Amino acid sequence: MSLREIRLHDLVGRTVRDVEGRSMGRIQELHVEIELRAHGNEYVVRAFRVGRFGVFEALAGSRMAWQALPFMRRGSYTIPWELMDLSDPLRPRVKQRIAELHNQLELSA
């Protein structure tokens, strides 16, 4: 994918699928770094947080919600930029199967 801009509101909340079309959850967060340049700063996305319990997690102010968070984290992924296919920003895909991603993330943890 060539360098280009994608609007944040076009990504957050979109369902992410793996290469086999299975749903992994929705984009909840983008992990961004600011790169300082002579001609101006750039915001560079490094990873995506994808999960199934986004709304509940975002509203997790109650004691019950915080106790449930470890369970909900099992249904979420931090996907490196390189593994995300954004050729169609309205239908983001991960370039691997869910099982392959699990194995890769376990090795890097």
C-alpha cells in the first residue's frame, strides 16, 4: 500500500476480518507515534487495537466492568501496522488467519 492519508473516523469502529473472512472484532484504538521532522510533525500509526467488547470496555467505570476486563482482553488483539490491509478502509482486513495471529502475538509477548 502506498503512503496516503485515511481519516480516523473512517477506521474506528470498523469490523476487521482475517484473510478467511472471519470477524476479529472492531477497531477500538490506533497506537500512534509522532515523528518530528524539519518540515513538520507526522502522526504515524504503529498498531491497531481490535476487540469484541469495545463499547463495554470504553464504559468500564463500574466495579463489575473492571473485574470483567481480564476476560474481555482475551477477545482483543493489538495488530501491528504491517499486518493490516487498508486497501479498502471501509473493510479492513488482517493479512493472516486468526490462529496465525494468536501464535505470533503469543511469541512476541
